Amino acid sequence: MKNLLKYLGLLLYINFLYAGPPMMSDDPFTPEVNELEINFASEVENGEDLTIVAPIIDINYGIYPHLQLTLERAYAFSNSHYNSNGLEVALKYHFYRGDILNIALYPKYLFYPINTPFDDGESYEFQIPISVQLSNNLEWVSSFSYLYPQKEKSHYEIGSYLAYTQKQATYYIETYIEENPTQRSIATTLNMGYFYQYRENIGFMGSIGYESINAKKEAILSYLGLQIIF
């Protein structure tokens, strides 16, 4: 209990960025043409090692109808790694658009700044984000990914969350699963998030999560971020 309170206290001054802020799962939606979305944040994972990634700048730009260019830079350090730069370059194509169902293709190139239990160095990812509008206020989002790391075996990731929107606030609950075929292990993250639309082009977001690997190793994840749209 004492350790849990210590980790929660980190939220007062340390932030955390996920793939689809404030969640780890990506949604299929893209900015309008010439619309620029920038997410500023940092992340912390406190488990066997303390890992901090800060600052992170995530830029999403609408380059063509329903086509998004993503660029992300990150500066990371942990107990044993320092001054490491991370990079992500991606295109998202929102090819199926409907009132209820939306689907996109999201190929990515990634460079992981710090070794994780599953990834090290360069990696290529092919992702399919899907959303289903369950009601006026409730949406289900899921992303299916297959990764091709240069130093590890290929593996999958599956994320899914429910998003409930009420006026300017959105509440999230998520499950995210990642496979490690080399070590024959599975990492599972349970995550809760919040997004507040302060103004039309400014939003604040945060989340807190719990990660386990084969139900043994444990880590507390936390996030706070700022989103600006131009």
C-alpha cells in the first residue's frame, strides 16, 4: 500500500504518453486536411526499474482527406540508460468511415529509446484501429497490431477500450495485451483515462494503469498531457 501511494504521488509532477493519448490503443480517426494536432507529454513506468520519457512531442497532421502523417520524438532515461532518443514515423489511412463503424490502416516505423521486455531498437508495425459507436455517448475502440522488431521475433499487440463522453469530459477504461514469443510471456495492462476538452482546440488528458507480465512482474503507469489543435 505504501508503494502504491508513492507511485500515485508521481502523478503530481510526472506525465505519461500512450500511443493514442490518453490510451495505449489507437483510434481510426484522422485530422482534417491541413489540421495540425500536437500532444505534449512525458511518461513514467515504475516497476523493477524507474523509466521516464520526457519530453515527448507527438505531431499528427492531415496531409490528404482521411490521411494522417505522424511524427513523434521522445527523450528517455531509466536506472541504467540515459540520453536516449526515440522516434516514430507513421501514416494512418481512415479508409472506411460510417456513422457506427470506422476502420483505418496504420503502418509505422519505430525506434525504441530504451529496451523494453518486448522491443529493442528498430521495429516496424502494422496496425488496424477500429471503432464502433455503441450510443450517442459510448464508443468502443480496438487496435490490432503486428510488429516486426529487427532484434526480436515478430509479435502481436491487442488493445481495446470503452470511451464514455459527457459534455466536455471523456472517461476511458482499457485492456492492452502484448506478446513476447522469445520469452513466452504476455504483458497485460489495465488502464483508466480521462480527457477534458477545455476549449475547441485545447484538451487536457491523463490516465493511470497497472501492468503485469505473466501475472508476476508489476509496474504502475501514469500519464498527464496537453493536446493542441491548429
